[in-house]
Amino acid sequence: MLDTINALFESGGAVLLWLNVRRLLRDKCLRGVSLVPVLWYTSWGAWNLVYYYGLGQLYSWAAGIGVFLANAVWVGLALYYRGRHE
């Protein structure tokens, strides 16, 4: 039961994070955002994949993949677009 509830929160977070990816792809520039917090949460997302799997929380693990991937893609795009201004 707790795994299911946590997975719902992780899934909701993943959906919202993919909105950030979509926005960055549309804007094609990065302004007013520090990469440091997102790098931190990306590393936390990677840790959560190990942690959830170790606990046998497979729903949370599966949902956590979405959070980790969204953050990782956003970081990659942010590094690519930083310093570019249209």
C-alpha cells in the first residue's frame, strides 16, 4: 500500500518534470535557473532507484525512473542551451 502511494507521488512528479523539459525545448534557452539544485535532485533520483529496488518497492522504482529520466534530460538540455539567448 505504501509503495503504491509513494509511486503515485513519484509519477505525479515525473509528469510535472517532463513539463519542464517540454518548456526548455520550446524556449531553447536557459535563464534565471541554477543547475545545482537540479543536479542534486537528479542524483537523489538515481539513489532512489537503487533504494526502492533494494526495498522491493517496484511501483516506486518504476515511477522513479520517470523522475530520474526527466531530470537527466532537463540537465542535458540545460547544459546544451545555457548561454544561448534568442
